[in-house]
Amino acid sequence: MWRRRKSPATGVPAQPTTLRMAVVLSSLQQYTDLMITFPSIMILSRLLTPAQIGVYSVAVTFVNLVHMLRDFGTSEYIVQADRLDTGKPQTAFTITWIVAWALAALLFLTSPLIAAFFREPDLTDVLRILSITYLLLPIGSTTSSMLVRELQFGIRYKINTTQLLVQNGLTIVLAWYGFGYFSPAWGAVAGMLTTVAGCLYWGRHHRIRGIGLKHWREVGNFGLKKTLGSVMSRLGDSAPDFVIGRMIGFTAVGMFSRGFGLVRLFRDNVSAAVGTVAYSALAQRHRDGGIAGDLYLRSITFITGLGWPFLGFSSLMAFPIIRIFFGDQWDMAVPILRLLAIQVAISLIVMHYQDLLTAIGRVGTATLWVTVWQIATVVTLVIAASAGLVAIAAALIPTTAILVVLVAIGLARESGVGAAAYARALMPSAWLAVATLVPAAVSRWCYPPSAEALWGPILCAGACALAGAIVGGMATRHPLWLEMTLVYRRRRGHDGERVSSSR
């Protein structure tokens, strides 16, 4: 039976983290992920060849696609359910366990067919190694969803950080000793083992105990719709690896993956700092009878306030970024990074729209829009692939712009988030981006980067961008600036209290 976490000292159930503290902890988690993951990518880029990274990228793409099926939407069900009666958590855990183990067997048995399709025999062993993670997954996913529901991001921080350290550390060691694309595969298995151990230790009071299928109809109805949307979303994310790997080659997959790497790090880590909390908070706001749309728009202001300056700077300084972090063997990734940064910046306008729709009970609509988005993405990739990697990255920009407009119209109908409210939410971020990027662009024009001059231009442009961001934040009173100011004032207040008490 599921039980809430108790305080070690008193045995009283712990209180949920406040929303502001949840965002702080989630942000800390994502920035910690960046500090661990990005240096690991830099090291692996020098230990593995583009072809080796391409093989692993295709393998992990298949695993991530299957990953969307592994819990049949039970994690999201646990977070958004109005009440968790006795039997519902057990039903969710049982369904997760059945599906995950079945998928592990399916991936293991079909891996030779997948390898034959891509004409890469070693892909078989990589996929079979990664299938082990599904045998371990049910404990980690259900415990994590219980922690998210109660905004217990402190426990999640300890579990996820330990997992990342183990996974990336083992991957680098194995790559150093010449294991090639098997290195990240075994690293993923070690990471999953660490997650399970962390859930059993730190999250033991949130672990679901027992099995059952009492509420299988309710869980299954939600899960079917959510899983379809998740699969379509993952298909769209994975489509570049599939299409490029089949039509161009694994070296091209590695090059595209590295060009998309920095952008993906932002999307999957920094924006997730808001997104991870947003879904739980939106669902809670809706359960309490509040207006979830207002909270969603505030999250968009935060995401674009972070994303537009960062992605704009990445596009401006793509050449020194690729050279410094990955080396000259990845120069072909420079125009890819430049274009994909623009594409993702546009997509941030409706970031996490499916979370809003799911939180207010419109999971079917969320699935429909995700499906439309990903089909359009796949069609664009297939059409542009014959013209090369740069053409693919360029073609995604107008496609994404059209899809953003369509989704915004759909959100207005379903949640009442109108165009005027959207414009008000985006305007502070737009001015902040202008204030940040104009000085950086002037610096780049006056002091352009080259193969002989990398650090000087990027540091100069970075300093100009930082100065512009500070001025822009103050001038626009962007919510990000106000939050940082509030944290600073509180910190000074606490320091002052400690000084007074010491006297």
C-alpha cells in the first residue's frame, strides 16, 4: 500500500514542497544535469567517432520510442488523478510492470530485424543491452510519479543526480578503454540500476506496494490516449535519426545529433525545469477549481525568457561553440546548430501545451495535436533529406512556425488562452531577447570568430550579452528578473538576521 513520506524525526507525513521551492529544486536539478551531461558529451565527442555516436543514437532512439509505451501513461495518470483511492496506485504499478517486461522481451527478440533494416549488425547487441533497462524500470517510474504529484523534488534531485553521475562516469570509463558504442549502452543500464536503488532508499516511503488491476478500465482509458500522444511525440523527436540514418548514413546522424545537441540540452533540461513542475501544478490548479491557463502563460514567459536569449546566442556563435566544445571534426554541425536554434526558439511559444491540455482533462485533444505536429515534422524531414542536413534543419523552421500558430489557436478554443493574453506573456521575453542579442551581434561583427580566434570572440560576445540581459531584465521587469531579485533580497535578509543574532 502506498504511504506518504514521513519525517525521520517525528514520523509525521512530510508536507508538499511549495510551488516556488518546487521550481527552484527542479531548476537546480536541470542545471545539475547540464553540469554533468555537457562535459560528458564534450569528452565522448573526442573518444567516439561520428559513426559510433550515430549507431548509438539510432539504438537509443528506438529505446526511447519504446520507452513511451513502457508505463502506458500510468505516470501521468498518478500525477493528475483527482484522488488516489486504495487500489489505483497498485493498478498503475501492475500495468507498468506488465508492459515494461513485455517490451523488454519484444526489443530483445526484434533487435536483429532492426539491425538488418539499418544494415548495422552491431546494433543488435546495443539494443539488447538497452533492453535490460526495461526490466528495472517499473520501480523507478512509479515512485518518481508519486514524488512529482506531491512536489517532492528534493528527493528526486538526489536520485536523479546520483543516477547521472554513475551513468556518465561509467560511459566515459568504458569509452576510454575502447568499448565504442557499447559504452553509453552499459552506462544506461548502470544508471537505471542506480535509479532503482535510489527509489528504494530515498523514496521508499513513496514506493507503491502490492499489485492489482481493480481500476484497470479507468487507468487504461487514460493511458491509451496518453500513450498514443507520447508515442507520436517521441516519433517526431526520433524522426531525424531514423530518416537520416536510413537515407544518408550513420555519420550524418552523428553530425546532426551533435548540431542538435546543445539545443536539445536546453530543451530537455532547462525548459524542463519549468515543465516538470508545470504539469503537476497545472493539474493541482485544475483539481482545485482554478484557471490553469494563467499559470501556463506564466510558465511560457519563464521558458521564453530563458530560451530566446540562450538560443539566439547559440545561433550567433555556433562556430566557436562547436569548435570549443566538440573539436574540428564536427565543423559540419555548425550550420545545423545555427538553424535548429531558431527552430526550437519558435517552438518554445507553445512549449508544454500537451501538459496544459492533459492537466485540464483534454488528453484526447492533446494526443490529436501531438499527432498532427509529428506527422508534419516527419513529412518535412523525408522531403528535405535528399537535399542534405542543412536543408533538413532549414525546412523545419517554417513547418514549426505554422504548427505553433495552429496549436495556439487550438489552445484558445480548449483552455481560453487567447491571442491577447499570449502576446502579453511573450512581450517581456521578446524585449529581453532583443536587449541580449543586439549587443552580442554587434560584438560578433566587430570581433568575428575564426579558427585561430575562438575564446576571445565568444567571451566578448558573452559579456555583451550578459550586460544586455541585465539591462533588459531591469527595463522590462521580466518575471525572471523579479524572481532573481526576490531571491537576492531574501538571501540578504537571512544573512542580516544571522549577523544580528551573532552579535
